[in-house]
Amino acid sequence: MSNKDSYKDMLAAVQAFHDKHDFKNTGGEELAYRVALMTEELGEISACVTKGKAVEDLAEECADLMILLLGTAIAANFRLDDAFWAKMEKITQRESRMINGRIRVSEFRDS
């Protein structure tokens, strides 16, 4: 039985999906192709927000993007969980600024 809160189990489910459709040997793990798919999904997320679609639609599109992100980690052979925690450690050290009335936490460079 899988643990729906487990990164390991989510990654295994995506790996099984890749294996089922032989992504490794049929172009499904080609990185430029995956970037195009992620761009498409981000557009669908944007449409959900800008068109005021139901939160269930937004959740589904976010899940599509998450599946693609996990699959990209598989295709490029890196641990997304390790990358996540390393990045979180980095960004929690950053300062925030208000820009145009909205908070922004970024690596600000003074010009």
C-alpha cells in the first residue's frame, strides 16, 4: 500500500507511468520536450486563474505540472527532493521587498 504523502511513493508512481509508456525509449524523457510540456501546463494553470475556473480545475493542472516536474527529475537523473530542500535553505536566508504592492523574496542585485 502506498503512502499518499510520501515523495518516494509519488516518484515511484511517476516512474511506473514512464515505464508503462516506455518514455525513456520513445522521446518522452527528452528534456526540451519536457520543458515544452511544462510550459503548456503552466499556461493551463494561468488560464484557470485568469478565467476564474474552479479550484478543482486549478488543482488538477497543478498536479499535471507536479507530475511533469517529478518526471523531469527522473529523466535528468537528479533527486528533486534534495534539490527542493537545498533551495528552501537558500531562499529562507533571503530578504524580502515590497515591489508594486506585493512581497517579493528574490536574489536582489543592486544595479
